[in-house]
Amino acid sequence: MGTNTKVRLSSGKFSGINAVADETGIIAAAAMDQRGSLKKAIAKARGGDASSKDLSEFKIQVTEVLTRYASAILLDPEYGLEAVKHRAPNAGVFLAYEKTGYDTNVEGRLPDLLDEWSVRRLVAAGADVIKVLMYYNSQDTAHINTTKYAFIERIGAECRAYDVPFFLEVLAYDDKIGEEKSFEFARIKPTRVKEYMQEFSKPGYDVDVLKVEIPVNMAYVAGTKANKEGKIAYSREEAKQFFRDAAAASQVPFIYLSAGVSNEVFLESLELATEADTPFAGVLCGRATWQDGIPVYAKGGSTALRSWLEDKGVQNIQALNKVLKKGAKPWWDFYGGKDAIEVIQRA
């Protein structure tokens, strides 16, 4: 992190990252690429079915309202392309390249890409940045992990060929432990997050920015508001050290994801990251900001969702932006500042 020598970055990669960051270099982006999980949530809240039209409509409303207060929006090309047209003028665009979910019949939660899409097609559809999500457990078999390493290498090469930034989102898991929200998993989570940040920031993958989990489960940090049960996996000081350890393992800038927690819990997470002086470059925040609007939409449709977003949704994202101003660092500071980056034109 930081260097005395110039970091070489192509002009396409440099401008693409800046397109999803604000003028200060902080990535304050909203995430709206949920597909299967969003469909299920709307259907459950409605007590019936949810259609493709529901997903598209929901994404349009979230994009239209929240991008006024965000540096960018993450969408998917399956249901989100219409929403791209409804973003605020200054908001950049991430497009997801992976299929939603994973095949539960195959060991290892192996990732897969959308059949009808390529990096070239995503860029043509308006992507400033390509985003891919992948589950990872360093303790999986060599075959499973080598398959994942090769998968990311191929995407990295494709993004390099089209001179577009590659943001990799990694989620830790361990099928032997099971539930990722459990106390048992909380104890190993800091190590798992640190391991994947170390692995996938290596130059061979061509990942430009990592989108990572909060390295601790706030529900098990001593003294947090999120800790409702009183079970403690780490003290506050230990938690802060885990933030620092994971950050130190990365060779590229990183941002945090909200992982479906409430807005209050995510804000508390970022406040702890700030207290630990963690050099995170911002967030890609999805459900924490808008998930409480799902039952509103399910029962009242677009108009009701719009009213909720204009009120509570805006409050949520403004509270998030306030914390980011206090704690996030410009993405280029990871390399020692803008002047430490040599922007090169591709041949």
C-alpha cells in the first residue's frame, strides 16, 4: 500500500475507476444488481409471485432516486438496462457479469458468467466498470480453487483487452461450518477475508479494485449496538486489528459491501473501520439502503416505493455519505496519491 515508484495504470482503467468515484476519489456507489434474491423477497412480501417487470420497475425507481446521492450504480444486464437510462447524469455504471446464485448440486459454489454477455457487450451497454461476484474458501480442494483462480484470470484478461476496470466481489464461506451469520463462522471470518484479499489482489488476476466484506461480524463485537445477544467473538480492539490486518494484505484499493445487513449495522461497521484508520476507498452498498422498501413496493407498487425512497431511502444514503466523508480515503491514495499513478495510453 503506497509506493515510492510510479504505479502504471492504463487510461481506460484510470478513467473507468474515476467514473464510479466522486470528485474526491471516493467510491460512494449504490448496488442494485440483485436478481434471484430480490425476486424471492418481493414474492414473499406480496404473498404471491414476482415478475421480471417487477424487478425492472424496482431497479428503475431505486436508480432514479438514489443516484442523485451516489457516485455510481451497480446494475445487472438481465433486468437493469432500462434503469441505466434513469440514473443521475453524474453517476457512473457498474454492470454485473456473473449469473445470480450458484449451483447447489455442485461442490464449491462455482461461479458462472451470463451466457449472452461478454465484456465487450457490457461496455457497449454502458458499463464504466465490470463487476464479478465469487464465493471463496481458501480451505477448499485444490481443484475447486484452481478452477476459481483460472476463472478470475480469464475475466481479468478480458477486461484488460477492453481496457475497462475489473472490480471483484468476494464472499467468504465454509460449508463445513454452514451459516455465514453464525457465531462459529464469525470466529474464522477475519482470517478468511484477509486470505481472499491477499490472494485476489495479486497482479496475475488483473483485479483493479476489490469489493470485500467487513472482516468481522458486528453482531459479535463487544460493545456494539449490533451485538444483541451478548456473545463475543472479538473485543473492539481485536476487531479494529482485524480491519487493519485485512487491509494490509491487499495490493489493490478496496471498498466494502453491505452484505444484506441493516443500514444501522453497516454504518456502525464503517465507523469502526474509520476508528481503525482502515484505508477503504468507499462502498458499494445495496440492501442496507433500500431493502425496507421491498414490502412497500410489494403492497403499494411503484408509486409507494417512490415515496418511501424519497423519504427513508434518501435518509439512509445521506447517513452513509456522512460516514464516508469522515472515514473513506480516495482510491488513488492507496498508491500514494494521484501523482504516484502514471496513466499510460494503450498501444
